[in-house]
Amino acid sequence: MNVLEAIRGRRSVRKFTEEPVSPEDLTKVLEAAQWAPSWVNVQPWKIIVVEDAGTKEALAGTLLPKNPAAKGMIQAPVLLVLVGERGKSGLYGDSFSTDKGDWYMFDLGIAAQNIALAAHSLGLGTVHVGAIDHKKAGSIVNVPDGFEVVEILPLGQPAFEPKAPPRKGLEEFVTLESFEGNKWGGSG
Ligand SMILES: Cc1cc2nc3c(=O)[nH]c(=O)nc-3n(C[C@H](O)[C@H](O)[C@H](O)COP(=O)(O)O)c2cc1C
């Protein structure tokens, strides 16, 4: 599977079979995060691999009400808890250099999507789970001060292939030369 196929074919998977994730596949998925780009290569991430049923259940309990990923959090054989280190990303010298402040969410987002694409390319499934009580999740897996849970990615064999939710057309979000410029009219 090439990169474009992985980007197009990846779906949010919220139902998993009981099939375990092999240590080899898990390593490949973690290496996809390892090779993600980050602000001046600061790599402000930690990943906690959770396989213990009790911890998975406790983490599932941190999801905000009606989160559709709740069941999958318990079904999935592995949960990856993505943790960001505050105050390292977005710095030039000693201070944040842009009006965006700390760029850790951005760095973690890229690493997280690398994980999702790698998982898909291996025939595994996952979903970005961000609608959680982050502090509660952090306390369950003992995240210290200065670090914050960003999201949880359940990882496993998809129980079925979900349908793709619709996307905006390129003409709805791509313009030429300026924000109010002509809409993109190219092929695609
Ligand atoms: C930052 C972020 C947070 C998300 N949080 C959740 C979540 O808490 N629960 C959930 O079921 N899906 C969550 N999703 C998945 C989106 O709902 C999903 O990506 C979107 O509907 C598009 O579907 P697709 O991933 O299959 O293309 C999240 C996605 C992103 C990027």
C-alpha cells in the first residue's frame, strides 16, 4: 500500500475483533511515531502502551459522555496513550517564537496520524480519541507534571471496514493566491 492509498483508505475504527496485535506490528506502529517530524526535532512525546484489562477499562471511563469510541476502547487489545511534554515545542531560544505558543499539540497530532496510517497499512485499525477527560486519563497512567495526555488510540484488528464520512470538495477549501482568491478548479 502506498502513502496516498493509506491516506485515502484509512478510517476511524471503533469496533475490534479479539485478535491480538503482534509485537512486530506494534513496534512498526510505534516506529511510525518515532519518525514523525517535530519542531526543531524536539520530539515532545511519550507513548504509554496499555494492554492491562483493568487499565483499559479505567481509561475508557475517561471518555466524555456519548463518545462513540467507548466500546472500542475495551475491545481493542492495545491502547496507545499519547502524552505531550509542555514547554519544549515552538521555542526559539528561551521563548515561544510564534503567536501559537506551545506547538506540542501540533507535533503530537502529526505523530498520532503517522500511527494511524502505519496501523492501516498493516491491516490494523485505530481512531484518534480526543474527547476525554485528559487529566483523569493522565492520573490513571501516572503522567507527571509538565506532561499531558493528548489523545488515546485504541489499536487492533478492525471488526469491519467502516464507510468513509464525506469530505468537503477541494473547491470549498482551496483558493488561489489569497484567502478570497479564485476557488481551486484543478482535477481531483
Ligand atoms: C483530534 C481528533 C479527535 C478525535 N476524537 C474522537 C473521539 O473522541 N471519539 C471518536 O469516536 N472519534 C474521534 N475522532 C475521529 C473523527 O470523528 C473522525 O476522524 C472523522 O469523523 C472522520 O472519519 P474518518 O477518520 O473515518 O475519516 C477524532 C479525530 C481527531 C482528528
